[in-house]
Amino acid sequence: MKTLVTGGAGFVGSHLVDRLANEGHEVICFDNFITGRKENIKNSKIKILQGDVNNKEDVRDLFKKHRFDNVFHYAALVGVKRTLETPLDVLGDVEGIKNILEAARKQDVKKVVFSSSSEVYGDPVEIPEKEDGHLNPKLPYAVVKLIGEKYLEAYHKKYGLNTTSLRFFNVYGPRQDSSDYGFVVGIFIKQALKNQPPTIYGDGTQTRDFVFIEDNINATLKTMTSRESNGQSINIGTGMPITIYNLAQKIIKLCGKNIEPVFVNNQREDVRHRFPEIKKMIDLLDYKPIFDLDRGLKKTIGWYKKEGK
Ligand code: UDP
């Protein structure tokens, strides 16, 4: 099996290429290395190619040199704040979606998986959030993800290309690069390990559904062989959201610290709640998360300690 992962040097992508290589795939990691990192790829069996998925020629060359069985299209402009600073930039990702779908269709790729996001729900109209329920995308980033989903669905209907979009809820774990652009788990862990109080934005009652990276990858791998998932969008979450205040307390405790979080004003527009229904994931992918938050956080904290972050 030859498998392409665009954005394969990013946080989620790099875990995916690792697992695919371990399971015997011939893996091509294609990345422009703007947010992806070469250090994330340690397995020498993984072939790293530098290129821009939003550039037609780069994708044409890539598909000329290789015949792929599976394509995971994960390359994207990441960081919600980054996409707000320069809202038009994220529209460039539409080109990547077009390039990948056309190349995959022409080459008769067996499966195309697209990394969508819980952001397509925006401020949820209903709780829990159901794949076939109301969508309320607010951010330019979310609108582009939704365009991707709709085009994957259209290519499945029109050309019979096997496609699935995965709506990732908040993924966390080793290698996640937290910064001003977000990713709260890493931010809180770094703060706690330095004995600094975790900075809660607002009152901390907002909720998120945190999914450990290994669960995210397990569910993703199931997508490759699930015929029922073709033409579908599927939530990848745990169905057990937590408030940001409780998350901060949990991280402080697991880091063995005796500190209290602080509440700070932050101007960023924040979604209040995220709460996925995960029935479709269980039914179509036959997968239920196996990591509870404590276990996933312990592994993540261990990594931050080891890396001296
Ligand atoms: N958050 C926080 N303190 C921080 C960073 C984030 O309280 O230092 C909150 C943020 O306001 C949001 C949640 O944590 O409600 C998740 O933020 P993240 O950037 O990880 O992801 P997203 O907002 O995209 O779900």
C-alpha cells in the first residue's frame, strides 16, 4: 500500500505517518514545512517530500512520480488566530482541496480522507453536535473546511471516489506545538511545569471535547477500510467534554503542583461549547476512544517533561 499524507510533518500528520509506516505502508510525507517540522519524522522508512499542496505543479509532479492507494489530505493553514490575522490566506487551501481531489480521481486512488474540524459547527445550534444537524461556521478557516467536506462528498457522488471527511475535535498529545495561536492543553502543561498559573480565558465555563492523539489515529485508520464511511463526514471526539476550568485543575494536579489558575481577559472570539455526538464514529468506523483524559494527559505531560518544553 502506498499512502500519501499531506501535512505529514504536522502534529496529527506526523503521528499518522508513524502509524502507517509501522503497519507496513509505503508512506510519503508531503509538507511545505511552514508549521510542520522535520524533527517530527523520525522513522527513516518514511519518505519526506517538500512541496506545496496548494500549488498545482507541485501536486502534478507528485502524482506523476507516485501511484497512491490512499491519500490523507491534512495539509492546511493551522491556528485559528493565524487564520483571523490574514483571513484571505486560508482561502489558498481551497486550491489544495481541488488539486488533491482531481489528482486522486484521475489516479483511481482507493481512499481519500480529509481532516475537517469541529469548527464547522461554530457556535453550536444544538448539543450534542450531530454530523447531519445544523452547522454554523463562523471563521474563514471553518468555511474552507466545509468547502472541503462538500467537495469530497460531491466527488464521491459524481465520480465514485471513496472519500471521508473527519471532523476533528480538540486533539492533544505529544508533539503538539502550543503557541499564541492556541492549543490549550500544551499551554497549560507548559505553564504548570514552570510553576506558572494556567491562564484561563474568560470564566472557564466554556467546554471542549479533548481527544488523545492515539484515539484520533486509531479512528482515522479505521476509515481506510470502512466502506460505510464513503461520502460521509464523521465527528472524531470522545463525547465527554470538560470545562476549561476543570481542565486547568486536572493538569495542575497531574503535574503535582500547588498553584491556582488565573482568569484573564482575552479578546479572541471563543466558541462556548463543543460536544460531539459520536454515534456515527462508533457505527461507521467501529471505534470508541480508549484513552480517558487523565491517561492521555499523563502521557502528554511525560512528553513535555522529557522534551524539556
Ligand atoms: N484557552 C484558555 N487559555 C489559554 C488558551 C486557550 O483558556 O491560554 C481556552 C480558549 O479560550 C478556548 C479553549 O481554551 O475556550 C480551547 O482553546 P484552543 O486554542 O486550544 O482551541 P479552540 O478554541 O480552537 O477549541
